Amino acid sequence: MSDKRLKKEIEEVLDYIEGDFIDDAHDAIESVNIFSRINVELAFEYIVDTNQKDFLQRFLMYLSFVPYDDFEENAIQSLIKKYPYDGYEESLAAYYMDKNYKKSLEICRETKKKYIENDKILEKVSSIERMINNSLERKGKFDQLEKTYYYDENIDVHSLDYVSDIRRIIISNVDVIKEHTFSDLINLESVSIFGASEIEEYAFIGCVNLKEVVFDNAVNKIGDYCFAGCEKLESLHLPGNLKTIGKCSFMKLSSLKRIVFPIELKVIGENAFKDCTKLENICIPEGVEEIKSNAFMGCSFTNKLVIGKNVSIIRNGAFNGMKSLKELIIHSNDIRFDMGVFSELINLKKIYIDGPSEINMIVFNDTGCFNVEEIIIGSNVKTIGSYAFSKFISLEKVEVGINVCSINEFAFSDCVSLKEITIPTSVKKIENYAFNDCFNLKKVLVYSKDILIENEAFSYCYRLNK
């Protein structure tokens, strides 16, 4: 091809580039098919020599639409280095824009840092970022008007780390949502998840404006730190087949008021709901088997806590710092408590406890339950252990379960507000000091005919009418 003919072909390309045909780029290339007749290296040289470098960005962008079997990415980079100028990085970003928008956006981000004081280059880079959103829209993935991203198994999952303008994400046909996929999307407000069986760790961490998460019932595992720091979430209705909630997965959801747990849930992880300071009521379903350390620590606004009947172990600190808790209901009949499960229960008024079979001192002793007024002990409890309710100084009413056999030493010692108690027929033994220093206790009704009351069981109960 002669130089004259080459110049004509190149100028024809530049005419298209100069016009704003971005939205119709594919159609333009297919209809005119200009690039098939151009020596790309000579075109580069012509653009630079004629001082038309401003068009290099768009030239490369158009070039990215055309498959050149013998013209790979390293050739593009070599040409740009051969004909360099300030801001050539933006041309690379343009070339990669349709081939690999993640890489293009990475280049844009680094270019902005490098040329932070160059308004002209910054504007070009910003235009590439806008084009990427338009490109996603053309593919039917990102609805620019509604700010909605439609995510499925065919999408580059890491690309969204760099697309900040998304308000809503709809996820379908994805079995596993990978770690960090949607992390730190600061404008994201709504997520709908359909068909995924697992959400891996950190998937939505740092989405500080996320207000709504809708699940279908397919999800069975939510990974560590998955929704941590999503501080605008107010309500959660967790998926019906969910079995495991990972460590710190909903930590520091400072607006969360309500959670609905599924009956299939088995494990609530360490720190899972730590510092959800507005959470009002917590009902642990019957299927849960383990509540790990500090799971609900710092949920300082919770009024009522219900623990289902199949919970087998609660780890240390699980419910520490529930300063607003007024009512505690424990249904489990085969439960084991670590030391320090409860603490700072300074406003707790009522306890209903139906397990374990022996209530020992590690459950409530030294937990700050100074304002508990009423305790109801269920039918699954056989023994009220030593120091179980010692120093409950506001306790006025105790209902001893119909199957309690033994009230051990110091079980109710120093319960100075207790005035009356009824001992059912099931009780066979009240040990020494069981009611020590209950000096306002006036009346004890004993219905058991076969009972051993040790000599010091009611020591220092000065008002007791024997």
C-alpha cells in the first residue's frame, strides 16, 4: 500500500474516532471494516508524527474490538513504548476496556494517582471509566439507569471491586459467591441472592450503605466476616436451609434491630453478631447446637433472649454485655455452659430456665444479675447447684421445678429480698446454707414428706416462722 493510500485509510479511521460513535462502535467496525486494511504500527507512527496523540486512546479502543490473530497485547504495549507521550497509560486502559475491564480499571486507577494534577489526562481516564459502565450495560449486566448489576456465573467476579456506582445487585445461577467478590462497594444498597449454596468469607464486608439482603432458601453457609461492617442493615431474614454462620459474619451491624433465624441452623460462629448494638430480641431456634465465643457480645439493646431446646453448648462470653436484657428464657434440657457466658446483665428482671439438669455456679454467678426479681425453674432441672443464684439481691419470687431433687449449699444465699418459697414434693434434700442470709425470708412451704433439710439450710434467716 502506498504512503498516500495509507494516509487516506488512517485519516478515515481518525474521522470515525473524532466523531462520538462510542455507543455504536461494534456496528461501525463491522460495517466499514477499516482496520483490516491498516498497518497498525504505521498508524501509530502517523498519529504520533502528526501530533494527533489525543486520538491514540480512541484508536486503541476501536482496535480492541477487532480480533487480530497475529497482533497480541504485548505488541500493543511495545508500540506505545516505542511512541511514548505523557498519559500513554490511558491508551492502554482504552485498549483493555472491552477485552478485560478489570485490568482497564486498574490502569485507570493508577493513572489517576500518577497524573493527579493533569486535568486533561484525568478527564480522559474518567471517560474510560464511564465507557466501562456503558459497556457493561450493553452486555445486559449493568443497568446504568437503575444502578443494578446482574451477576451470574459468566461474570468476572473481581471486576466489581472497581465499579463503585452500583446500588443493587441481583445474583443468580451461582453456586458459590467467592471471597471479596462484592467487598467495599460503598454505594451498594440492596442485594438479592438466588440459588447460591455458599457465601464465602469477606464477600460483602465494608458495604457500609447496604440496607437490604434478600435470600432464597438455598444458602447453607455464610462465611467469616461476610457482612461485617454493613452498618445500615436493619433487618435480616436468614435463608431457610442455613446451617452455619461464620466467625464475625455480621459483626458491627450498628443499625440491625431484627433477625429471623432458620430452624435448620446448627452453628453460630465466634463474634458472629458482636456489637450489633440495636438488636432488640434474639430467639435462638431449636435446631442450633453450638453458640461460639462472644457470638452476641455487646448487643446492648436486646430486651429478650430465647435459647432453643437443642442447644448443647454455649461458649464463653456469648452473651456478655447485654445491658438492656430484661427477660431470659432457656429451653434446652441438655445444655453446657462455659464460664462467663453471661455478664453485665444489670437490667435482667426475669429468668426461665429448663436446663441443664443441674444449674451450677458458672451459669449466673458473678454475672451482675442484681435486679432479677423472678426465677422460674422448669421440669427438666434436677439439681439447683451450689451458688447457682447466690447474691440475687432483688429476687422476690422463685418457682422451683416439679422435678428438682436437690437444692445444694449456698444455692440461694444472700437473696435478701426473697420473702417466700415453695418446695415441691420432688425435693429430697436441702443442703446446709442453701438459703443462708436470706434475712427477709418469712415463709417456706414444704410439700415433700420425705425430705432431708440439713441443720444450717436456713441459717441467718431471722424472720423465718418455723
